[in-house]
Amino acid sequence: MSTPPSDYLLRHPTADELPAIQRLVDECEAADCGEPRASDFDVTAAAADPDCHPEQDWWVLEHAGGDLAGFANVYWPSTGEARGDACVAPQHSGRGLSTLLFRTLEARAAELAAGAAAGSAPALFMQCEDTQPGRQTWLLAHGYRRVREMFMMRVDLGQGSAAPDWPPGIDVRDMRPHVDDEALCAADNDAFSEHFLNFPLKLDVWRSWVYGHAALDPGLWVVAWDGDKVAGQTTAMPVGAAASIENVMVRKPWRDRGLGLAMLLEVFARLHERGRDDVSLWVDAENATGAVRLYEAAGMHVWRHIGVFKLELAPA
């Protein structure tokens, strides 16, 4: 399908539609996981990213009744490894709308690939849960390859968690907004430089994501310092009635000392104090630093399985 059914309009969203898009994304998230749940994708923060262009890289499907039936977006980082995502409200499923959104994403990604740097290998990456075999079958039948596995892990902190055991020499502080920005951004880029689909964040992009979240709580941002150097950091964010761990990072010189587990347990304790006992995070199942084992040691378990699918685009 290249055009929507007659009672739907495919268009770019307006700025005042961000709350409606968030409600749609949350509705789709609840349908995907089978329980009332908000999405950890913050639409407002995403739209504030200076490298994000909703006016040309986001789409909504408006139904004749006036409600939003679908949403799609593509993000083009400096590496040329584009991220795409699309969702359709459950009550509008079965009308080929997901296919329309996928094709729209692919067409835009192909346009962006035409301007990619010479010698690059542009590609479009899409995620799909194992609970959606029909969507996975469609992706595989249309040129995508399954190249990675992701987990969403979860823990119930209703009984609390173990106390953190801090390595010697570590000074634990809350995030200091607009004071530590450069150090925290640089530490993130250093720690994640070898991770799957990573690309370095410019400071203005980092700031847009951090301060674009209305629920930002510096008390849920634990920074481990060794002298004047950031050794690691762990951040959490309220998501609906639950909470999401956004980042667990330990830089190479401080790994294998128990710092990651200590920071995670500290954040768990702070979330429990705030009554946020349903906590989840996303993790690369093939993470080379042993992240899955770390999270299991903290009491988390694998809850959802997600495949990462890759479509190679025409090289520049």
C-alpha cells in the first residue's frame, strides 16, 4: 500500500499535536505488553532534539473521525544507521496501515541515504517484538534481516533492594543541572563508543534529551566520581506509574569493580522511596560488557524479547 484508505490522511504532525502523539504511543505500548503502561519514548523530548526533524521525518495518520490512528518517525544519525519506528492504534489495526507507515519510512530513509557520505553503508533499523510474528514475517519478506536481540528487563521493588557496596575512592553525587553537562556527555560518549548502533552525541543534542524531559529528577541521576573524573552514571525517569532506567554506564578504567551494580542498587533505593517499584530497562542481549548478568544480579529478569531488523539502503 502506498496511499492510505480514503478515510485516513497521512501527513506530518503539527507542534501542538505532541500530547496526542504521546497518548497514541502510550496506547500502543500498553497493547504491545498486554497491560496498562506508558511508553518510555518521550515525544516532547524527542521533538526537541536539534537533529530530529518532525516537519519532514515524522508522520501521523489522521482518521476521518479526527483521532490519530498511527505514528511513524525516522531518525538519521551521523553514522547513516537510521532508526525507524511505527505504531498503529489497536482499534485501527487490520487495514494495512502498518505497511503504509513502513513504506513511508523506507522511502524517506532512501532519500536521506542518497545524501550519505561516500563509502558509507546506510541502513534502516527497525525493532519488532517476538509477540508480533506477523510483523516480523513482513519485515523478513521485504528485505530486512534480523541482526540483533534486545531485552526489556524488569524488577518489582516492593520489598526493597540490597544496599549498594561502593568501590573505594568513589564519590557519589546527584547530577548538577547545567554544571556537569560537558563532563557527563563526554563520559557517555566514551563509555558507549563500542556499543551496537552507537553514535556520539553532540552536547546540544545531549542537553535536548536530558532537559526535554518534564519529569527530569536530578535525585534519580547518580554520578560516580573518582576525583575530577566521571567513573560512571546511572539515571532513572518516571514513566507513567512505573519507572525506566535510562542509562547504566561505567567507563573502562572503573569496570569490574562492582560500580555498575552499586549505582543500580542506589537508584533502585531512591525509586522505592518515591513509590516507583515497577522498574524496567532496555538492554542489548549481546552486550559485550555483561550488562544482562549485571541486571540479573540486581534482581531483574527478562520480560520482553525484541528483534532488531536491518534493511540495507542503496550506498551513496
